[in-house]
Amino acid sequence: MADFINFYFIPGLLLGSIYALGAIGITMTFVILRFANFAHGESMTLGVYFAWSLVQITGWHPLVVMPIAMILTVLYALSIDRLFYKPLRNAPVVMLVVASFGLMLMTRSVIQFFWGVQLKSVLPGIQKPILVMDYLRISPKHMMIMASALVLMFAVHYLLTYTKIGKAMRAMSDSPELAKLTGIDTEKVVVATWVVGAALACAAGVFLAIDTHVETRMGFKLLLPMFAAAILGGVGRPYGALVGGLIIGLAEEISSYPFIGTEPLLNPGYKAGVAFAIMIGILIWRPSGLFKGKVF
Amino acid sequence: MDALYGYMLYGISLATMGGIYAVLTLGLNVQWGFAGLFNAGIAGFFGIGAYTTAILTTSATHRHIGGFEMPYIVGFLAAMLICGVIAYLVGKVCLRLRSDYLAIATIGIAEIFRLILKNETWATNGPRGVSEIPKPFEHWPEPWNQFGFLLLVLVVVAIVYVLVEVARKSPWGRVMTAIRENEPSAKAAGKNVENFRMEGFVIGCMIMALAGALMAHYLKFVDPNATDPLLATFLVWVMLIVGGSANNKGAILGAFLMWVVWSATEIVTSRLPDELAIRAAYIRIFLIGLMLQIFLQKFPQGILPEKRPDVAKSNGNAETKMAD
């Protein structure tokens, strides 16, 4: 049991909260700008590299420089929107998907150009896990990640529930036409969507980088689980994305637990396929997701 | 004289690769140009096609399953069949939803296929790939073997072109356009939108598998890098958008043109010092992506814009009767 919690459940929770934070941006862009943003993973990667550079310059802890990296990532997302998405806003929406697909590779090539492709680390050194209640082993960095993720999730909750712009975002995601009729400024909501999405993507990326390492494909690897989380939770449902992300993360890690005998239930090499399988299942049986999201 | 000979061989390889990309682009044109479907996993279908024929046509080896030594034609057909089945299953799940879902699912298929290649080493030889794939005409003397293969590729391009062109001009093609342009009205006219989309998607994937099979035999080697989303998916999208979506001539033009641009810039960057050459490779990708964005925004029609088949001519009889 201790093994299950230490090596499968806690890592699953950790991965799940990273997916969850990333999926919020995906789900909000999907419903407010009406397209599946393939470049979202790349915003994440870029955010991580901003953080890495800031750590190199200042020598501070990655979580300390993270707010600056988040601001830089937001600026990137807003300028991308201005340059590449806004001109296409009156074109068929699928054009935006093509554009985001192109931006995915463009952004990655820029990252590879400036930072190279070698593995990097934002937090060097190995940390000893702390023993809690005799058998729970949690490493301090994991605790930090969990705590920060929780803080961000509460911030998102506060924003969506108590602020005017957050309410406008929820209204837009419920019914864009009705929201426009009540006089909500669409452009403002679009900007807010990019700000929230990019900031959370950067944070999720930095958490992943603290847990593992920095590499140019990290955002792309997260893209599919994040889409799966957004669809599982229901497109346009930020709380759905949180729950969806946690479920996908847990499912990925727990899928390789040796439930039967001593062999892993699923070859760990296929972990990444779990998200895909869950997504296909939900598309077949309940395309609106767990929280009754939008189905286009 | 030697230099000239070298240039000729280079020209042949350029044309062969361009031709294989032309087949891929024609496949994408059926999906995107005709039906408005977004396939983000071209690399996956391309790779499945390549591996299928590779496993079926190679002789026995301990490195991967196989030893079937089937003729090429069996390899080609099996590649198309397997991709057709996979495309049907994906389509069954995603085609009733908007194109975005299909895009996500296809990129997923490509990733899953990559995972299988990586993990099932007993079947695929893992990252080391399948080698010693037989190549048509390889026993002919140089350079005629190269010519022979080029000819084969061009014949395939011509056949695929004629078939998709006939399809485009047929009532089937016009229904596709109707669905793409105005789905509710196509539905109101009694067309089964989901079925038509499915046909377009499956046919497109089968054509992509054919291109993958050609590539496997051409290079005599296939490894998981064949499913790299950059080369096989991204380039093909740029080729189609630049050449002209929904125009089959445009698809072929775009494929050859962009392949020449892509290869020519590689010649330039490979002459730079090592450190710079690696970095310049990323600039190439960036620039080609920028080209895609410029075309999307400024020239969404591409170089050769879509030409609708002449409705008055093909429906001539019906309309004159109505006029009477």
C-alpha cells in the first residue's frame, strides 16, 4: 500500500495537477476563441525556458522567478494572438487550427535556435524525500509543486467566481451570443483568456521542469494529455479541466501499478497512450465530458 | 562530365521525393481541400503505410517480424488497406464532431503508432528501424534503376491525380464542396454528411499510406523518425496551402515547389560551419512556418486557386430541359 501511494498515487497527483493547469488554457481557448490550440504546449515550453534563463541570471529558485516568466509568456501569447490569430478571426475557424499548428513548430524552432536542444535543469541536485507518518515519502520539491499548484487553482477559482472579467469569461463560455448581447466586451475576454491560459501554461511547465528537466519537446508531450483532460472535463469548463487533468494524471501513473501479480498492469512505455484511450472513450460515450461542456 | 552526372542524379532524387510528397499532398487535398477535414497526423498514416510494406516485403531476419517476401503490389495494397481500416475507426469516433476533434485524434494516432514502434522492438526493431527493404528496379544498372523508380513514382502520381480529379468533378466531389462550404444546406438537400466525410477521410489516408509505402521502398529503410510530425505532417500542410487547397494541380505544384525550396535551403545551410548549420536548420523551419502563416492570411487560395467544375456544362441536359 505504501508503495502504491508513494510511487503511483503521489506522482499521479503531481502529474495530474500539471495537466490540470495546462488544460485550463486549452479548454478556455477552445470555447472562447473556438479552436483547438495546438501551440499551447509550446507556450508551456517557452515559459520554462524563460524561467531557466531567469534562474541562470539571478540564481534564484525557479518558483521565485516564475511570476516573471509567466508575464513574459503572457506577452508572447498576446503578441501571437495579435499577429497570427486576430487576422483570421473572421475566417473559418479551422484556419485558426492550421495557424496554431504552424505556430507550434515555429515556436519550437525559435526555442531550439536560442537555447539549443540539450537537456537542462532548473533545480540541480537531488533532494532526499521526507518521511511522513513513518511510511509516506514525499520529496520537498513535490510538496512545493503541489502547494503552488493549489494556490494557482484557488486563484483561478477566485478569478472566475468573484471578478467581473472572470464572470464575463464564464458567460462567454456558456453562450457567446448571449454574452455579446448583454454587452460583454469580446476582445477583453479574448485577452483575458490568453493571459490566464499562458500564465497557467508557464506555471505548469515550470512545475514539470522542477520535477523532471527542461527539454524542447516537453510541451508537445503534454499536448495530448491536456487535450484529453479538457475533453474529459467538458470543453469550456475550467473546473472540468482541473478534474479531467487530475484523473488523466492519476490514470497514467496508476496504469502501470502491478494490480495483478508482479507485472505492471500496462507496460509503462504506453503510459502516454492512456490519455488517448480515455479521450477516445469519452468522445464515443459522452462527448460533452463529465461537466457537460460544449460539443462542437 | 562527372559533375553533370552528379547533378542529374541529384535532380532524379529531388524529383522522386517531390513525387512522393505530391502523392501525400493529393491525399491531404482529398481531406482538407475537398472535405475541410484537419488531419494533424499525416506522419502517422504515412508511417503505418511505410512499416506495413516494409514488414511484408523484406526477407526473413531475426531483427523484426517478417520474412513474408511478398511482391511490392501486395505491400502497397496492404498498406492502403490497413490505413483505411484505422482511418475508418478514427473517423467513426470523430467525424460527427467538428474538425478540431479529428485533428486532436489524428495527432494522437501518430503518437500511439510512435509508442508502438518504440516499445514492440520484437516486431519493428525499435529505433533502429527496418532495413534492407527491396527496391523496385534496383538490379538495373546505375542510373537506370534511379530512373526506373522515378518513373514508378510519377506513374503513381499520375494515377492518383487522375482518380482524385475524376472524383472532384463527379457529383461526389460537388457534394463534398457543398458540405465544406455550407453543411446545413447540404444536410437539408438530403446528403448524409457523415458518410461523405468518412469517405473523404478514409480515401485520403489510404493515399497517404501509398506515399509511405513508396518512401519505404525508395529509401530501402524506415525508422520511427519517418513519423516525425515535422517533416511528414507539417511540410505537407505547407505544400497544400501554398500550392492551392482543393486544386489537385495546385497540390502537385506545391509539393514539388516546396520540396525544392526545402532541399535547396538545406544545401545552403549545410555549407555553414557545424554550430551555425544546426541553428540554421531551425531558422529553415521557422521561415517555412512563416510562409504558411503569410499564405493563410494573405493568399488563402494558394498559388493555384480552387476551380469549381462547370456546373452548367455537366448538368447541361437537366438545365436545358428545365428551361424548356
